[in-house]
Amino acid sequence: MQPVAHRHGPVLDHACGTHGYVDPAYLRSESVSHKSDVYSFGVILFEVLCRRKEVNQDKLRLLADVTVKSHDANIKDIIHPGLRIQMDLGSLKIFSKVAYCCLNEQRSQRPNIDAVIVALDQSLKLQLAHESSLVRHEQLTPVDFYYWKNFEAKISDFGLSKFDNTWEVINPTHIAGTQVYLDPEYDRTGKFKIESDVYSFGVVLFELLSGRLAYDPVYTKENANGLGPIVRGYFIEKRSIKELVDPNLEKESISAVSKGLNPDSLNTFTAIGYRCLAEKQSERPTMKTVIEELEKSLKFQTQNLEHLRIGLDAIISATDKFSQKSFIGSEKQADRPTMEVIIEELQKALKFQETRKDGLRISFEDIVSGTQAFSEQIGQGRLGKVYKGEILRANGPTPIAVKRYDENNAEGEKEFLTEVEILFEYKHENIIGLVGYCDENNEKLLVYEYASNLSLDKHLKNASLTWTDRLKIGIDVAMALEFLHGGGSPVVHKNLKSSTILLNEDWKAKVSDFGLSTINPIYNEIDFVVDDAWGIPNQGLTQHTYLTKETDIYSLGVILCEMMCGTTAVSGDNKDEGGRYVVDLVKRQYEGGNVRGLVFEGIKDQIKPKSLISFLKIVYECLHDEIEKRPTAGDVALQLKKAL
């Protein structure tokens, strides 16, 4: 770079240069300086920003628009929309400010190129931080919280809480910020107040509730500004906010101490969160009010724990007055229990666990009686048959379905134990309920809640199963998978197909048949028999393969295809034509923009074009050959709700 002393001397010469890029002061005085190049560089910066040349084919000048829009604070109106959606707000404001200052009519008011470089470097850093989602600027985000000891939250990252001038001429007063957390009123007015932090905190509250970051693609696909506007839309449209709640918060397994979300707690929490997200700063609550409401919400939730309260006398008695014999942990070696004591305590815990399962044990005699000696068969699988029956419960006779495994089958015994474990621990409204089980002599039986409409595959050609019904079934299955795939011990189903989706009297879907499922898989190689019933020849499954959550998502995509086409994944006609599977047909027709011809005639007239477009988009993503490009079950549920 030229020494500073050599830059400021004027150079006299005849006016020359490309029209539109020439310094206007040069045209008047026929003298140039280094500030003339700064002007030309400013023109180039705006060309880059707007993806337009200074003078286009119609001889319309870019700088005419730039001058007007900059004065009107509407510079974003002339930015190319493809760039605008990628931009961090703070990065844009610094970039456009320095570019505009480069174009100042008075050379003395233009920045030196050193200052321009510093400003562009700042703009680049903000954009990179925005894209990597590692840094938040001037507002609260999840990254600004860290947790100390017992998950006590501490606010951190105050580095950009004050924005100082660090370069001459350019004097930005804008707050840097990741768009999804940024106060919308600041975006309009440029005024950043205490209430702006309240808005950001509201976004964080709903991140905690949903289990997703505000800039999760699930949200930004729907609204570029992320979670905040979507939450406001739910309240304005009076939709159930429960649709956004992390399913892990609603688990109601036997072992869940809180028994799910307390309705009053949830309503209080979401109400104050919504007030934080008010578009106008004046309508947002103070942080004192927010704290008071969150404390109310916590109080409602902790009332759910009353059933766990145990009196001190009972604890003293159970621990033999806190005797050394009952002590199982200490920092001092001398105070630690013997292995004999540890084994004794573990046996107690195991006995307690078995006692819980014993509550589900049903005698073989009772099952024989309830099924009238297995007289009504309603299904058959690889390892046994399914029968309809009835047992007497406290609320009267209850219909049941009984799976009876073939005797002396090692594979059947393994699947029986797996299914008992999963259905005992993983309870959800879209997973078939386990009523009980029997393991006597060589007899192994599972007793389920009865699904009166049997399995989905039996209704694919049923025109009375409407398009709306089919979308709801798809949502139910996606919600079940989201529940299974989430949490600390995820479950991969591995055998999901329309014949394992059961339908109750209200046509609510229940995922069943967990014998081949895996809890907390570590992507080990798994022996698995792949047959044509899967309808997924292109997925690369072999006798030895890796089955993951994404495998379940592919299977869900297959089921969605079946419901749209009104046929099973592998139809006899298609196979005879050279192995053309329904899934292959759907993918090819989607890529060619002509899927409607594959839609089941019985429902074709019910489907609105927008609904079909949303449906096909998520189905195609489910069927992607690369597993890392498939959506999550939560993504599928959200897109199907849009199609609905």
C-alpha cells in the first residue's frame, strides 16, 4: 500500500474513466487523489450488494436507486433477495454504511481505504459468526447461557454489549445481532432498549419449550426470522401451542417422576413467553413480571411431585435409622460398604423393577379363557399368530389382541423380551399399549390394547379413508417416531411398514411390532433379513447392514407413498413389469413434475394442489438415498401438518 504521505497530493490530468465509476469531483476539477479510487470502490461495493451493474442495458443507473434508498433507510429494498436472506443484519448495516460513505460527493468526507478495510473486516466477521451460529450479538441466545453445578443458568458473552467506533469517518451506531433473536421494533426503528433483551429472552423461553434452536431449519423454512414469529402466529391463529412442545417434556412413562407437563404450568409459561415476543416494545412485560410468572409456572409444575412425597418416619424406618448397613456411598474408603452390601442393595432394586413388571403378568389360563382358546385369529407374523380376545378389568370387559409366539423358537424369545422392554418403558399415544404378558413354560404371549380397525395395509384401497385421514395417520406415525428417536435412549424401530401401523376405532395410528427394534443403537452391524415387503431396493440394504433412525424415516416415506397411491410398496403388477416399485415410480414422477397420475382415484378429488405439493416435498426428502439428507421425524410431522 502506498505511504500515507504520498496519498494526499492531487494529480492533475484530463478527465477519463468509465462512466458511472468516475469520481464526480474529478469531472469538475480534473484532479484526482486516492479518494477518487475510494469512490469507484464504493460503486463496486454496491454492485456486489445489489448484483447489478452501475449502468444496465436500459441505461438505468444503480447509484440513483442507492442514493434514494439510503436516504430513506430502505437500502434492503434494492439488495438482491437471494443475498438478503443470507445476511446478518449487523453485517449488512456496516457494509452498506461504509459503501455509502465511499460515495460522498465531498472527497474530504470519504473514508481512507484503511478505514474501509477495517469496516469490511468487521462486516465479514459478523456474517461468519451469523453463519456458524457460534456468536450472538447484542441479545440473549442459548449460547449466551452456561450452566453451573445443578443447571443454574448464568448469562455470559457481554463482548458486544457496547458497540464502539473503531474507524474514522464511518460512525456506526447499529446493534449487531443474529436475526432470529433480534427485536423486530429495533429492526424498524433502530432503537435498542431494555425491552429488546426481553424479546430475545422470550425467544430463548420457547427454545427451551420446543427443544429446538430458534434458527432450526424446521422454523426458518417457514419464516426467515425463525421461531419468534411462528410462536406469535400460533397465538394469533389460536392454534394449540402444544404442537411446538418438545415431546420429551410430555413423556408419561411409569418412571417419569413429574408425570408430564402440568397444564396450568404450561399455560402460564407460554402466556408470559408470548408477551415477551410482542412486536411493540411498549407491550412487553418487565423482567420482574417475567420472573414472577415463571415462578408461578414452576409452582404449578412442582405440585405434580406431591405423589412422591415420603414422610421422614418412613425413610428412617426403611434405612434402619440411617445405619451404616444402609450406607452406600462415602468419600472415605473406611466408610464405603462391602460388595456384599452393594449386591444386596442391587438385588432389592432389581426386585422392585421386576415387581413393577409383575403387575403386567397375566396367567396363561386367563389368556386362554379371554381368547376362547385362541378361537379368533386376526393376524399372523413371522414368529406367531395374533388373536382377538377380551379380559375383565376394573372398568369392565376390555377387548385385547394377543400375540402368541411359536414354541421353542430362540429368535421368538429374543423378540418377545425386546418388545416387553420397549412397550413397558416407552409409552406414547401413538404407540400400541401393552396390557400384559405371559411367560409360562414354553408359552410366550403379549397382550395389547385392541385396535378395532386393524392394520393400515388393509385400508390402502379403502376410499372411505379420506386424504385428511391419511395425513393424520402420517402425522401420528411421525409423532411416534419423534418420541422414539428422541431422549437419552433412542429406539430405532427397524421394521416399520403399513402392516405394523394399527388403527383404533377413531382411526388414530398406533405403531406396533417392536421385536426387531434396538434401544440406544451404536451403529453396529446388524443381521437383518431384507424382503420385498419393504419396497426399498435402492436403499442399499443387504443381509448385513447399518440400520439407523434415518432408516425409519425412509420407511415412513414408503408408508406415505402407499397411502397416496392406495397400494402396497411392492404391487404385483409393478413387479411383473420388471421390478418397478411404487417408491421408484413416485420419485421419478416427482422429479418429472407429474405425480398426480399416481394418486389413488378414490381420494384424488379431495386433494388440494398446495396440500399435495407440501406432502410430496417431505416424502421425497424422506426417500433421499443419502441418509444424512433425510429429515427428522419432527420435520416430517411439521410438514404434514402444513399439508393438512
